[in-house]
Amino acid sequence: MAGAPELPSEDVLVQRLRDGDEETFALLLTAWSGSMLRLAMSFVPTKASAEETVQDTWLAVIRGINAFEGRSTLKTWVYRILVNTAKTRGAKESKTVPFASLLPEEEGPTVDASRFRPPGEKYAGHWAVGQEPRPWHIPENHVLRGEVREIIAEAIDELPPRLRRVIVLRDVVGYEVHEVCSLLEISPGKQRVLLHRGRALLRRRLEEYLSGAHDVAGGRDRA
């Protein structure tokens, strides 16, 4: 995940947008549209619809920037418009499940129970022999590092929608708990559960990839 372009201060951003500065607007598009699209895709059924949601959001930003009062950061204001727009479009285009309830894929253990010692054994509940988490060694090769980023991006896109929303807002956009709860209208406890489950699934996917990369590298060393 490439680093976002450096942006000017909040006051400067807002004023330039109000002045119709196209260069500043393009800078924001580059910095935020990627994560906005990923978030929108967790509300609507198709990528095309998500792209239209992002476009509608930016149009709303342009039309409403003069009414922006600074009660939140500009970024939070933009993302709130996005979430509201995406919710409305998603409700029209697909059947939705109330956010307050967990879907089946969001329940159950986050780690396969077979990886732990069963009840009755000594140290029951501890890692079984050979099932311990392996140390992660991120490949130094820049191509492999790029593959790791792609694996993470793909894994995020494959998460159940509500897990994906929280992961995107917390770990991609960088929002704090209270901001995510406000945007998604969920409790801190619900946010914590969804974040934990989302991160656990991402770790599992990354562990599988890195274990494979480690095994391949080990095979080359022994060749």
C-alpha cells in the first residue's frame, strides 16, 4: 500500500477547495479515493456502483464545501458523506442485514481449534506441537514486498463487508475508535469485535503466504 501524497494543513486545504483550486482537489483525489473506493465496496454490490458512490461523494464535497463548519476534520466530513451515500445506494441495490447483528462468517473462533491442545491433555488450550505461529520474515526483495502488499489488499477486499469497513477505517485510513464508531454508528464493543476478527483473518492469510514463501526459500537454500 503506497504512501499517500503529503497534504497541506487543514485550513489551507479547506480554503483552497473553497477557492476552486483544481490542483488541491486532484491531490485529495489521489490521497483518499483509493481507500474511499474500498470502503464503498463494503456497502454496495458492485465495483461500478462503488466507483459511482465515490464520484457522488466528491460532487457533494464540491457543492457543500462552503457549508463545512469544521466541527470535525475535513477528512472525517468527507468520509461521513461517503458512508451515508454508500448506505443509501446499498439499500437500494441490495438486501442489507442490520449492522447490529453479526453474520455467521463473523462468528466462531478466529483461529482453527485444531491448532490447540485438546481438553484432557497436559497444557490444554496451548498451541499443539507444530502448530505454533511461525515468525514472519518479510522478504527483502522489493518484488516480494510488493506481493505482500497485494496479498494484504486482496485479503481486505475478501473480508465480510462489516469487517472490511472497520479494517479500512482503522488500519488503512487510520481513524481512532471513536471516529469509526461515529461513522459506522456502532458501539466501541462492536467495533472491537469486528476489528479483532478482521485482523485475525488478515493475519491468517498473511501467515499462509509467508509460510509458503519461507518454504520455497528454504528449498532453494537446500538445492
